[in-house]
Amino acid sequence: MIRKCLFPAAGYGTRFLPATKAMPKEMLPVLTKPLIQYGVEEAMEAGCEVMAVITGRGKRAITDHFDISYELEHQIKDTSKEKMLDGIRNIIKNCTFTYTRQNEMKGLGDAIYKGNVLVGFENPFAVVLADDLCVNPDGDGVLKQMVDLYAKYKCCIVATMEVPDEDVHKYGIIEGNEIEDGVFMVSNMIEKPDVGEAPTNQAVIGRYILTPDIFDMIKKTKPGKNGELQITDALCDQAKKGMVIAYKFKGKRFDCGSVDGFVEATNYFYNLEQEAK
């Protein structure tokens, strides 16, 4: 049902300078895999076959990663290291990757709008922000949970989580009525509100399922917070028509756009690996 997943990956990653001066933040490794590969694997689990990536200047490493490196393949052929490429080989074999550039950083809404040439105007599609690393060791991945929910509600879906009141200014915050356990019909969304303005502490994280009419909504949306085109503002207009669901996902999310979250994710996956040995 959802076959395409959009990965906005044009940002500069300034919180990780100087490491991201010449390397995309999406290629920062958590153990032995870059962030964006975790996102692609989550999208594959959810049934996506086409990975549409919004890139920018200095992002060539992403396209190279999801391609065959003949020199490397030759060097490690028939060695013990060859099995380390099994995961990426499986991705390359089973997925199609498409790319376009966001020439100016005008916000997530603009990045998603640029993706219309890759995902088209006819079918719903998923969006994954690679620096939000999500895991659910007890069941389906977050995007798979959302795809299953889309089959029921057939409308835009945003993944949410509760955050401390002092952190609401960092996120898009939703307001709505709970229609089933962990599922909310959204009535309002506010991008990065002050604590006193936030209607709830339910924050949107980097997982979306969007219907193709979102492109018309984005086109009509004016620049908002920080002068950027915010996807939250476009979704807010849809929410007022009763067309947006918020889903309090099952699992854990690491904010790998921050140093603290990146270190937390690294420790988490390292401990999992050690327990598996």
C-alpha cells in the first residue's frame, strides 16, 4: 500500500561540526551502520521499495553508500569481512533509490515538497528523518506500525511521543482527542511553541505517512517559525478538516541530531550487540 519512502537529507548537521563539515550527518555511524541505513531498513520492513532521498551539496556519500563499490568488493572477496556487507547488499538488491536536491534550506515542508518529483501525486508515501533513530525490540518497527494504521484510517499520520514540558519548544506539538488507545484525531498542531502556549506535551517525531494532497497544502502554506516552510503548518490545515491522525508509537526514539542522543543510541546498540554474543 505504501511503496515509497521520502528521506529529507539536505540539512547541514551543524550540531556535529566539525565532523559534518565534509560528511553528511545522515552518514554518521551508530556502531557499523550509518543513520540513514537504519531508516532505510525500517522503511523496507514497512513494505517500501522505493527510497526517495532529498539531498544537497556535499551529500555524495549517501548515493555512494547505496551503490556497489567494485573496488571494495574485490578487496574483501572470500575473506571474513565479506559478510559485513550482507545488509547493504540486501538493500541494494531489493530497493530502488532516487534522488533530487533541495538547493536552499527552507525547512522540512519545502524539502518534502521538492520530493513530489520522486514520489508522485497519486499515492500516499512515508517520510523518515534519519536522525530520529527508532527501534522497537518487542515488535514491528515504528513505520510498519504506522502503515498498518493507515490501512484503517486512510489519512495523514504523524508519530508522536510525550516529552518533558521544558522540551516542547523543540518540537511540533499536537492537540486532539484520543479515538483509540494511543491514537488521536488531531485538531491543532503548533510548531515549537513556548511552554505556556503548548496545548499538550505530545511531540511529533521524524516519522510521517502523508497523502498526496499534502503537496497542495504545502504550496498554500506561508513561511512560519524561523522563516521556514514548516510541514507542521501544512498538516495543521489538514487536521482542521479531520484528516490527520497522531500515533503514540510503540518503541524507543533516539534524537541522533544531538550529540547526547547520538551517544545514547550508540550505547544502546552496543549493549544489545554484547547481550547477543
